[in-house]
Amino acid sequence: VGSGLDLSFLLIDLMISEKFPVDDERLDQIAHLYGLFGHSHAEEKTQFMNRAIRWSISIVRNEKYGHPRLHQLAAFSSWKEGNFATSRQHFLYCDFPSEFAEMLVEVSAQKGYPGEYDLFVSQTVIHLLVLQKVANARTVFHGYIERHPVFSGIKQPYKVPLFNFLTLLLQAIERF
């Protein structure tokens, strides 16, 4: 196992040093290797993905957070493994807002306290707005409300003040 990990890291180092292009072939290779990491190697799996993201940043300058496909791979894999914090971090940088909302509902139901269900989506919406992903922020917000068992079926004005604030904030941003 150790030599396989070392080879995976060396491949990414080679891709960085030789400036391999970010293309489907390379992304498929990374996805394949990433899928081979087991649960017992979570730290190495994270290190591998971080290196792959750094490679994509070094090659594609307009992707300052790394290639979205790498973030997609890490977001879904982390979600499946129950690592919601890592999943959330990667969902911010890929374009799967409906799935992002679904993951937030799952984590709030499993790990959240009833008084903080609104905070899970609020923090995410604000973070997406800072990243200038307004459409994703809107989709995550509405998807969360529609899917969450506590909030599904509620209409505006919401009984949750933070949701009313986010609604007005999204409307204001969309007008400018």
C-alpha cells in the first residue's frame, strides 16, 4: 500500500513539475487513483487531492480554487464517507447546488441541534455569495428549505428571521 501511495504522490509531483495540461485524461487518472484510497488512508487521500488541486491551479490560472471536477470528486466522496466538513468545503467550488443542499439537510439532521438548523444553510449561502456564486446560493437556499423536514412546505415570510434576511439579501444582490 505504501508504494502505491508514494507513486500516486509522485505522479502529481510530476504533473506539477512538467506542467501537464489539465484535461479529461489527467482528471480521469486522478479520479481513478483517488477512488483507490481506502477509509484507512483518509489523511493520505486528502493530501493527494490537495496536491491535485494545487496542480490544476498551477496550470489553469483562471481556476484560482482548482478545477471544479476535482472538487466535485472530493465533495461526493467525502459526503459518502460521512465527512461533512470536507464535503462542504469542496461543494463550495463545484457546481452541484442541489446535491449541496441535500448534503446540508443530511448533516443538519444527523449532527445539528434543532435551534441551529437555519445556520447550516445560512453560512453556506453567505459563503457562496462571497465567492460570487449567486445562482448556486439561491439553489442551495431553496433546495435546503424544500428538502429539510422541519422547513419543507413553509412559505414566505418565514418564521425563521434568518431565512427572511437571506431572501431579501438574495433579492437585493440579484437586482444589482
